[in-house]
Amino acid sequence: MVLYVGVDVGGTKVLAGEVTRAGVVLRTARRTTPGRRVSVESVEDALTAAVLDVAGGRRIAGVGLAAAGFVDAAGERVMFAPHLPWAGEPVRERLSRRWGAPVALDNDANCAAVAESAYGAARGASSALVVTLGTGIGGSYVLGGEVVRGAQGMAGEFGHMRLVPDGRACECGMAGCWEQYCSGNALVRLARKQMAVEPTVLTEMCDGRPDRLTGPMVTAAAESGDLVARQAYAAVGDWLGIGLGALTSALDPEVVVVGGGVSAAGDRLLDPARVALARSLVGAAHRQPPRLVAARLGPEAGIVGAALLARAARWSGSARAALAGRSAVPATRVAAERGDYRAGVRGPRRRRPGRGARGSW
Ligand SMILES: [Zn+2]
């Protein structure tokens, strides 16, 4: 079988996986992300070790990289990554030379969106807004199967839309950004604040140490009926709907997919978001709000999408051109290849982690 590997280069870990044409992850390998204050080579060594682990001596047909950072519009360089030493590095070319295989590179949120569009919750939709709630907000807008990247590749930074003038200070240097109110961090902050004034199981869960409270704890507490945790989810869900209302006014997507650790709570998060979204839509009496659904691919969405980009690049030399139908090879050939992915009968294998088991955000 032709071997394609997807690699998710995150802030804390590197996850590599063999991904089939139908989007099924067959085997994975992981390494710890070396950090930001290290050499570029040591990050490349970690990626190489994970990729070689997955390959197990077999020839690699292509590797897709999903990087947590800004990737230029051409898919050649990582311009900036908060947890990695990459700053304008020509990552695609360097690793392609080192591995002797074609490499495709994109931002992790874009890769996850590509995967949800091809195999997951947005499959078959003509336009999809994919939002990932982790420590912050990741996002991507997919139109006609193509990620909308913007002129410099920096579209989709929805988390830094300013929703509250003079609001909470954000790590980005601005204030009132959406992710300050709607994210794993916001959820934990809300629960922590309320712990001080209301009895809650969260106090016991974090051994009376609010600084040890995590997102998965709040998710588990909400599931067990804890009011403080449920109120925190309701507030974050409300902000989710408000932000999605603004995005829907701008983009009018067919479907909105919400993923990330916070989305493990399912309708507990999405129901208040649906109400707030419908309320904040312009022309609400004369339109349907977009379908608002939970992501289906889980934490492996990044590697599935990255591998799909690598597979598409095989035909065109450019994953992006292939997905956009602008490739140098006949369009029918690319379409056939794409059709194959989409026609995959089996969905991606999903290891359903238990609630609250998606790690810390
Ligand atoms: Zn911000």
C-alpha cells in the first residue's frame, strides 16, 4: 500500500500517523515537541523520528505537516509559531530534502477543516466554518472544498475578532478578543471564579487548589450535574453563538463545525450557542441559521487533513492547487483522486476518548 503520513506539530507534542485514502488512521507515533528555545534541527529531528517510526522502513510517498502557527500562503514557510523556533523557516523544502519525499505544509486548523470537510461533520457541505475550541480558538473557512486562506495565508484567526471594546486583555496584545470569552481558558477561568463563592464538586476535584483546575475537570463536573460547571459551559456557549453569529453574517456558511477539547460537552455547549446564534443573526425572521454540529474526527483531524494534502500534492506538485482545481495535471484526474477520498465508505477510525479525556487545553 502507498504510504502517506500526516504529522501534527503541536505546542506540546508531535503526532505522526499513517493515513489511508479513506481517511483511516492505521498507526501513530508521538514525540514531545522540543520547545521554542531550541535549534530548528532538534525540532526536525523529533519530526523525523516520529515519521520514521510510522514508516517502519517502508518507502514514503508523501508527508503532510499540520503546524500550530502561521504558514505562508504558498505553503512553504512557517512564519511564526508560538511554541516552536520556526520563524520564516522554509520548512516544506528542508524536510522534503531530508526525507527524500514530497512534503505538504499547512496550518493545523486548516488541516483539521480539510479533514472534517472530506470525511467528517462537514462532508458534502458546499461551505463550512470549522472552529476549534482549545486554549484559544482555531478556525478555518472552507468554500467549495478549498480553504480560504487570504492574501497572506492568515485568514481564519477568528479568535482575535474584537467582540468587546476595551474587554479582557489578550495574549495577542489586543483586548476584547473572542477567545478571551469563548475557549478552554475562558471556561476554566469562569469556573474558578465561581468556585470561590458557590459550593461545587470542582473544589474537591482540584484538591482545593483553583490553579490546578483543568478544562476536562469542568467537563466531567458538568456531566455529573454540577451547577457551577454547567453555568460556565452555558456562558461559554452563549459567547460561542455570539461570535458565530458575527461570522455567519459575514460568510453565511451551510454548516458550522465545532471541535476541540471544549466541544467534548456536546449539546451542553452547542444548545446555548444555537440560541445565541439564532438571536444574533441579521434577518433572523427570513432565514435559517446554519447547522451547528460537533466535529467528528477528534484529536486526529490534523494528521488526517495533513495526509490528505500530501496525497493531493502527489498529482499536482501543490496540494493547494490540487484542492483548488488549479493543478497542472488534467482536472479530471485530480477530481477522480478527490472523488476517491470523498467516496471512502469507511469513515476515519475514531477512538472515542471518554469525556474529559482529551488532555489539558
Ligand atoms: Zn487576541
